[in-house]
Amino acid sequence: MKKLEIKSTLTVFDTLDELPTEVASLMKKAVQARKNAYAPYSKFRVGAALELENGAIVVGNNQENAVYPSGLCAERVAIFQAGAIYPNIPIKRMAISASSDTFNVVTPIPPCGACRQSMYEYEENLKQPIELYFMGETGKVVKADSVQELLPLTFGKATLNNI
Ligand code: THU
């Protein structure tokens, strides 16, 4: 018997101002997208903005539904949209911002497990790590160098192909 330790490394920026210019500008697009979220049930708004290797920017926000499980998170709306429009273009980075209509979101909001899994598919397929940056409305911004950093022990297509 032996124990394995899994380590993740994240970078924390104290404010938006500490981000490199191109990342700060992507985060602003996530903030803008967040404002158009359709979140009448949770009142929790999330915006995501992706920058692709060809320079294209693709945004998404959470889309809720009266049949609650039929809704979708911002990150998957954005990444599926990128997959639909630019199927073979690697994704450089994703910026995520969350706010609530009922309280002030001051802590960085990481993507949910299902979104991490969906994002990993693109990272694996396009053979390029996707940088992730996430924040609340204000405050610190957390960076992960890849989806895998937030999702160790990944189950991906390599698993299905016994690679
Ligand atoms: N949500 C996201 O858009 N992204 C996440 O990673 C977590 C949660 C949305 C889903 C739902 O509309 C609301 O936030 C509350 O869970």
C-alpha cells in the first residue's frame, strides 16, 4: 500500500490590475457577458470569455431553465460555441467572472466539475493547455495553467482508448 499526493499549482492575482493587458481585456469581456446571463432562478450570473489561437473571442453566460437541469453553465455555453464555430482551433485561455443579484461575490468562483470535464475534452483534443482565470465581481483573480490543474485524474478519450 502506498499513498499518492496530488498537487495543483495556482497563481493568485490580488486585483484585475495585476493581470497582463490581454488577460484583463478578456476578463472584461467575461464581465460583460455575465451581465447578459439568463439566471432568473439562482440569480447567480456567470460570464465566460475564450480567446482562441486565431485571435477569435467567444463568450458565453449561464442559461437557466424552468426545468432546472436543462440549464447550462456559462463555461460550457462558451466552449461548446467555440467548438461549433472553430472546431479545430486551440483555445489559449478562458476568463470567468461571477456575480449575484443578492450578494456581493468577492471570492474567485472556479468552474464546476461538469464544466472542467467538458473543457478538458478540448484541451486533450487540441493538444494545448487552456489557461483559466476566474474571479467574482471584484477581488482576487485565480489562474490555473491548464484544465488538468483543476481536474487531476482525468477521464478523457485516452482513457477510453486504453492509452
Ligand atoms: N454556474 C455556471 O455558469 N458556472 C459554474 O461553473 C457554476 C455554476 C451557473 C449555473 C447556474 O445557472 C448558476 O450558476 C447557479 O448554480
